[in-house]
Amino acid sequence: MQFVLFCLVYPILYLISILPFRILYLLSDIVFVLVYYVIGYRKKTVRENLNIALPHLSDEEKKIIEKKFYKHMCDMFLEMIKTMSISDKEIEKRFVFKNLEEYLALEKKEKSIALMCSHYASYEWVISMNRHINFKGYAIYKIINNKYFDDLVKKIRSRFDAILITTKETVPIIEKNVVDGVLGLYGFASDQSPQNKPKTFWSTFMGIEVPVYTGAEMLSKRFDMNMVYLKVKKIKRGFYEAELEILAENVTSIPDYQITETFLRKVESQILEAPEFYLWTHKRWKHQGNRKFIE
């Protein structure tokens, strides 16, 4: 059944991917109407998240952000499909890295690098960075239940030589690379909500106490990696600008969780600047007020 579904959907996705951008965004406008007005995809979750994270805004202001977010989300979904056939020249024009020289200077220090980013603006096109780096690029992701669509997502996101690895594969692959002397760039989207388990680190995000992923920081300390933050801005429809900021060098000398806290504050700053470009459909604050494990 999974294979049948994939066979039915794949030709449609490929046809969408070869559409000119002008037509692609007309289609996105239609998808927005269906997703927002007809289906109401995760609208309750989005509204709850906006109320939690942006309580200082009026209902009217949050409604405006909500609609802008859904339009952006539909654009981003179709842009991900477009990645199936987009040319190198086109993506270089639409996803620009401002200060790659700073990142490349960090590579010369001959340590692997952990890149922390968030689900903000275009996190799908971040993979194009692999065209500009010397290290082997790895993107850490959560596996999709349908193995055929999982393979497709891996294929799409690997267009620019990125290697997708699951969360379970991350440590063994880093360990093997260390033994083999392979220097890597490991991408962590660290703004999701982890499970509420013993010893989970809690912090505030948008003023709310929540459990926080610390994997990027802890693995960087374990394997002595430098750390960078990728700040992505949406300039206009279909055009993005990415800036790399050094989060930490000599990470073992920095107190635990300080780097993670710095990352969270940077994400908050972006959200407050233009909240419509954050991914409001995932339940980032689902564990608030439910801190079961206290050491």
C-alpha cells in the first residue's frame, strides 16, 4: 500500500518540481486556500502556539501572523518539491550565503563543525551550503514511516551532496569519522521538543519553561567540534539570505548548556523580528508545566 501511494504521488511531485517559479507560486496560493480555509491544517495548534509565544500581541495581530505563516509554509513546501529539479544556478540566486569566508576560516582549524539552526524561513534549502564547503556535510533528520517517501526526502535533500542521517545513526557515524580522520559538518535543527525524560535539560523558550534538545552541544563537547549558528532570513518570496555566526570554539571550556541557551536566544530574536516565518505547526510547547523529573 505504501508503494502504491508513492507511485501515485511521485509523478505529481515531479511535475510540480519542473514548473517555473511564477506558476509554482500561483499553485502555492491555491494550496494556501485549501490548507488554511478548507482543511484547516493544524490551525488549532498554530493558534495555541501563537497565544503561548506571543501573548503581548492582540488577537488581530496574531491573526495576521497566522495567515502570513500559512502562506509561507505553503511556499516552503512547494520549494522543497522544486528542489527535485532546481538548477545549481537558480538555487545560488535564491539562497545566498553572506559570509561563507568566516565558515571556511573555521574549517582551516581542522575540527569538525556542528551547525545549529531552527525551523525558520527556509530550512529546506540550507542543504545548498554543501556546494560551498570542503567538509563532508551531514543533515540529521527524523525518519519518515513510509520508507518510499523517506527515500524520496533523502533524495531531494541530498541533491547538493548532503548526507542525511537519522538521529540514531548520528553518534556511530561521528565516531567512525573520528577514527577515519574524516572532518564533517553536522547540521542540527535544535528547536524541536524532546521527550520529557529523566535528566532532560529544561530552559525557557519564548518565556515558557520547556525541555530542550542539547545533543548538538553535548556531541560537540564529546568530539571537540566547533559550533556555528545559521541565521536564515526571508528577503522576499522565493529568496533567502543565510548568515553564519560562530557560536563557540574550544567548547569543552564553556559551561554546560550555555551554548544551547545562546542558540535559543538567537532563535527567539528571529521569531520576534518576523514571527510569520517560524514553523508554528509543531508542538514546541507541549510539555510546558509538565516537568516531571527534577534532579
